[in-house]
Amino acid sequence: MKNITEITAIIVNMEDTLFDKIMQAEHDYWELDRKVSKNGYQRMVYNLRKVGLTVDEWFAWVNL
């Protein structure tokens, strides 16, 4: 797992469209509908993998 400084640097350099996709996927992840939630999680994994991050690293950054 990367440290918070590395994670922040990756997120700052991320394209805005990709960041927006990840934010929408996270929003869907917290949805109560199981299908929407599962799809949101899978989209988060897919889009975060593009920049070399994991969901755990993403949540570590979000919960600062």
C-alpha cells in the first residue's frame, strides 16, 4: 500500500474526467440497491486500476 503522500500525488495528477468517473462510481457504491452498489464497486476498481490505486488506498485518501 502506498503512503498518503504518494496517493495524493496520483490523485492530483489524475484527469478530471477520470476523477469524476471514480466519484460517480463511489456514489453508486453506497447505494442501497445491491446491483447498483456492486456495479459501482466494480467501476471504482476498474478506474482506480488505471492510475495504479486500490479501493483501500482511495478510501484512505477520502477519509483524511
